Amino acid sequence: MEKHTMEKGKFYITTPIYYPSDKLHIGHTYCTVATDAIARYKRMCGYDVMFLTGTDEHGQKIEEKAKAAGLTPKEFVDKIVEGPGGITDLWKLMNISNDRFIRTTDDYHVQAVQRIFKKMYDKGDIYKGAYKGMYCTPCESFWTESQLKDGKCPDCGREVHYAEEEAYFFRLSKYAKPVQELLESGTFLEPASRVNEMINNFIKPGLEDLCVSRTSFTWGIPVDFDPGHVVYVWVDALFNYTSALGFLNDKYDDYDKFWPADVHIVGKEIVRFHSIIWPAMLMSMGMPLPKKVYGHGWLVIDGGKMSKSKGNVVDPYKLADMFGVDALRFFLLRTFPFGSDGNFSNELLISTINTDLANDLGNLVSRTTAMVEKYFGGTLPTEREADSLDDELKELARTSRDKYEQQMDKLQLHLALEEVFKLIQRANKYIDETAPWQLAKDESKKARLASVLYNLLECLRISLIMLKPFIPESCDKAFAQIGACEKCSSWDSAAVFGALPADVTVHKGETLFPRLDMEKALAELEKMNAPAAPKFDPIEPEVTIDDFSKCDMRVCKVLSCEAVKKSKKLLKFKLDDGTGTPRQILSGIHEFYEPEQLVGKTVVAILNLPNRKMMGEDSCGMLISAVHEHDGKEQLHMLMLDDNIPAGFRLC
């Protein structure tokens, strides 16, 4: 195998690094399972594979979420990445075979990024300026007014806010022409449909220089020669692919061996970053470019992309627990064309498991091994009797590997699986054509019966080799059931019909994929996904209507909002309460909201409370919020009204 590996050479494949603002969902799992299947396939073929995944842990959104949770940013990301049920646990559960896992908070990555930033600065490709424009905190993206869609972020559809700050910029415009030529080469970015999108939507309108540092938050890698700045996501996150190999750091030493990457697997929403910004920065650094960026589609539910912020995500832990890891892996890669969007549904999941795994594959394994045990005590005799009826099946078995290989090398995973199931379905048909149960009744046809069962075992062996990158644990179980040794379950042996010993011994084991009752499974899923009933504080003692009427609650407009110096919790509001004189109210909600999020909002305040001093400032009233406890943490939501309601209106 070592010699074979040397002949094949290296293969470096990556997933995107995931943003740990919350637990990952089935869409992230789809990307990582697909990358894992490709990595396993390449290892099986004899390549020396490096498979990298990881987490992108810096940024304003993490800083804000950590503050709301009462944690430091590092504590917050540690919990999501390495805590129980976190990202690393999910990848272990899903049998992901990554060779390395990078966190952008790792010291060696920080060291590399600071050195890279300085090199581009010294070259003149990074310069100091000032940014003015619209910013989307969840996407960590800056947008011009013309790029906004209905005044909102064009990527996620959420609110943006105006940001103005000193920043460093990367001369992206300098590399527009070479990046366009790279995209037009036809091999760098796939599927091909993504190429025109990048050129027409981003390059031809004119690439603007890119903001690569921030001063409005602190959770990031410091620019070591200008400590007021932190390195922004483009440099920090993208260079994970090289720092994980030891580029400009002392952690690893195989950059020269594995770089450039053979393929970056990314979701289509970050194709722009990987096919325009990433090659431009590599050009600036004088580094080789990755061979391919592949932008896969989204899993959509109810017509829209799954998103943690939308709350429409599907939990992979629950599905894996109910249906099994291999069944979930298989469904994701069998059902959806890798370069296109796919409509996820529980009905489709159950149907795919029943049709392909329980009926086609599962029945072929169980029927074949059961017949060998029943008719020959588990061990086939060596006598054989061939028939012309066998020829078509054998030819299909001999040629399946090459067809599968062509599709796998094009990253058409669903089509590769289609080739496997052509063989499995043909083998099931062969059982009906040869009727082994009839042959078993005639002692003179034992040799013919042995041939039929051996042919079925061989079709299974070849099919299982091709399925192993997708459902590795189930294939290992099935190899043991059909008596396939390590040598005859290798990639090379899949091109040969007849690799199993003539006197092979089988062991009918447990059913690999039991058939599911659709109605019961759907009911169980509905029960599993039902939200827990929230716990509320008990109702306070009764008050009279006269007591309630004493509270003067009015609609107010937020004119300005700023943090109170030396306070971690207080925000100072200037409000239009309809009287013509701005009103000042202080509120301890800074751990839940940033000041710029609240300017211009329509809120509710009690105005006739006695004035009081807070941190030396007057507070003339109280803002109304909804408060509850979730996972042991207080959660607060400020009461906001329709902006069409004028200031001064009274609530009753």
C-alpha cells in the first residue's frame, strides 16, 4: 500500500471552517460528510490524504453573543466547539475522518496570520484608510448602498447598520484582472454556473478594495504593529488552509508537501470569498493557488436556506440517533446533486432509507447470506457451473468501478452512488431470474446453485467497496458477513470479478438497515422536535385597575444610545417622548444589545417614575422589556413597536 500511495501522490481537501455562534445543523453536516466521503475515497485509491476542517472563532457576532451569555468570547466558543454535543463531538458521531482540526484561536494560527498581514502591508497591498458604509453583523460583511437588497443584507436578508471607522484595506482591485482570468480558465471554480455569477456580479461591476481590520470590537487577532486594530475575517479565516500545514508558524512542517489544496469544498454562499478574495491574497503573497474551489448547494426547508438565525434548522444529532449515522450519511449524499440545492424533508429521508438501504442493499445482503447458510451450511463448495445468464451481471460488475471512479473524480457523489445501485438492483433481479430456491431442490444443480450464490457475493463485495466511503461502518459489518478479507475488499480488487475465495464462508449477521414504518417514524420525529414548554415566573399578586392606571406608559423614539463609561451593563438613551424635550433614561441591557442596534427604534417607557441617579447620570423613567430564563441564563427582549406609531402615544 505504501508503494501505491507514493505512486498516487498527495491529496489535500478542506471544508470551510465553521462559525461557532451556535451549534451546527444538518446543512453543515452535509458539507462535512461529503468532504469526508471524498477523502475516504481518495485514501482508498491510494492517495496520501490531508483532510482539514475547523472553526472560525473571531468576530463581532461572537463577541456580542458571549456578552449576552455572560461568558468571555473564548469561553463561549470553547463550549460550542469542544463542549458536550459540540462541533468536535458531532464530527466524531458522524464518523468524520479529518486529519486535522484547526481553530482560529490556536496560537500557531495567530502567529501565522500576524506575519501574513505584515508581509502584505510591507508589500503595499495592505494600506491604512477609513471605512464608511453599511455593515451586517451576522455575516460580518460590509456592503455599499447599491449592493443592499430592499435595504437589507443581500446574503442573509437581515438588518444592516451604518459603520464608520479607521481600517486597513487590501488592494483587491489590483488583482481583478488576474482573478477574472483564473475564473475564466474553466477549471478553478465548479460548478461552472458559479463562474458567470462571480464575474458578472462582482468583478465586472468593479472590485473595491477590501476592509481587512476592525477597531469597533476587540475579539480578533491583534494587528501587532497597530494594536488598536484586529485582523478581519478575510485574512484570519481564509489563511487557515495554509497555517494548518505550518505556513509561517512552528506547529507543522508539511506545507511544501500538501499545498496547494486539491479542492476547497464550500457552501455556495461563500464562493465569492474563496474564488475572488482568496486567490487575490495568495497572489499578493506569491503563493500557489488551490487547484479547485467547489461550491455545493444548500439544503433548503420550506423553500428557504436553513439558518441558525432563522430557527429552521434540522438537528443532525436527533436524526443520527433515530436512524443511525450511516443511514444519515447515505441519505445526504445519495439524494441531493452536490452542486445544486436540495429540498430536505423527513419523508424523503425515510423513503430513501427504506428504498435503497433496507430494500435494495439490505435485502441483497440478507437474502444471499441466508441462502448460503441454508443450502450449504455457510460455506460454498468449489464446484461451479456457469450459464450465459451470468454474463450480463458479471460484465456490469467488472465495469462498475470505472464508471463510479469517473463520477467520484468529478465530485458527482450522487451519480457515483447511482452506478453502485445499478449493480445492486441488477443483482436483486438476478436472484429472481435464477430462482436459487428452485435450484436447491435438485441435487444435480448444486454446482449451478453455488455459482449463482458466488456471483451474488461478488456483486455485493464490489458494491460494498464502492459504498465504503459513504457508509463505512455498515460496509465493514457486511464485509464480515460475506466473508471478504482485507485484500478482497481493497480498491484494486473492485476491478476484478472473482476475488472472493471459491470456498468462501459467510456469516448471516444482524439486519444492516431495518425497514422503517413511515407513519411511526414521522410521529416520533414530530415528538422529538416538539419544543419544550417554557417555564414562566408565577403570576404576581393582583392589583386594582386604579393602581395600574397610575403607570404612564408612552411610545418613545430612540434618538441616541451610548454605553455608560465604567459600566458593563448600562446604556444611556435620549428619547423623543412626544413632549418636545428629549428624555434621558438609563437601562441595564448592554449585555443584550449594542447601542447602534437601538437608534431609531420605537420603544415603550414608563415616564412617571421618580428620577434617580445611576453611575452619576440622571435616569428619568424606565424602558419596558420582556425577560425570561433559558438554560440557566437570563434572556431579555426589548419591547419594540411598529415605527409608524408616533412618539407620545399612551399605552392602555
